[in-house]
Amino acid sequence: MSDLVATVRNIESAYLEYRRLLHTGTKRRQQQSVTLAEQAKLMRIYEPVLIPGMLQTAAYAEAVLRRVTEFYRIPNDVDQGVSKRLEQQKVLYRGDHRFHILITEQSLSTTVGNAEVMTGQLDRLLAVMGLPRMLFGVVPSNAEWLTPATNFVMFDDRMVMVEAITAELTITQPREIALYARAFETLARQAVTGKDARALVGTALDRWRSKP
């Protein structure tokens, strides 16, 4: 019954096309992220390609949102979008919010902007990965494939947001949320944390610093 109730309540909002969500630019969607982050006690984030927005530098966020603006051909409000994305990060330092963030080793190598942007971003990672209310992990590139996964964010146990190419999915059915939780737990078991995660980030940072 709880699955049925969740389905009925969210039939229109569960699948939101980007042409509707981003028709005025990026700021509106980034404001939504601020609100959701402030409401959640525990955020679980998995990102297989990029550095999650919660940990992005201004330069990295600008490069990402500029590509989003170009790809979806939406109004250019990148500066406002970046400002809101950085505002979301305030929850890292205040309140009783907790974070479990997983990336893949590929996320450290995906070029966003240029080598200077990447160097600044990985420096930022090293600075924040030890925050007291954050557990940060990196899934090594040679980890065995154990679970289907795309990028997703879990807000407590009440909602999951998934970014597809054409639309953003809002998952609220308990049985589906449970599957995302299972996927996250599987990836978390494969991830390295602490000094091992720091070593992977440091190695990637050295590579970026050595680029001309």
C-alpha cells in the first residue's frame, strides 16, 4: 500500500523533463538542491563520472554548468547557477547533516575545464574529505562490477534523485528506494576510504599538476 500511495502522489513529478526543469536556466534547479540538502539529515551521493556538486569548486561548477547550458540550449545564467551550487555546500559545515559520498576513480580523471580547474578541484577534495560528518570513498577502477548504477543522490530514506539524459527522476516508492540503498551499500563496500582514498586523490592530483 505504501508503494501505491507514493506512486499516486508523485505521478507527475517523478519524471521531469529537463526542457521543463531548465527552461529558465540553471538557477532554479540549483535552488531546489539547496532546499533538499537543508532538509535532509543524511545524504548519500554516488557519482561515477564527475565530482559531486556538493564538493565542487566554483571553477569546476562553472565548467559543468556551462556544458549543461550549451547541451540543453537553455538561457545562460551560469553565474547564478554556480552561486546556488556553492550555497548548497554550506550544509557541510552547519547543523547536524551527515554525508556519505562515493565517487569512482574515473571521476578523478574526467577532464572538466582544464588541468588548472582539475588541480584546484582535487586540492579541494583533499581539504574536505576528512570533514567530521562526512564519509568519503573512492571505488577503484579495477573494482568488480557488482551492481547496476548511475549517478544518484539519496535524501534520508524518503527520496532518491537520478539524472538521466532527458529528464530527472524522483524516486519515492519504498521498494525502489530500497534497491538504491542496496546498490549504494554494495558500492560502499568496494570503495576505499581514509588514507587509501587520499592516496588515490593525491596520485590523480600529481598527474594533473604534471600536465602542461
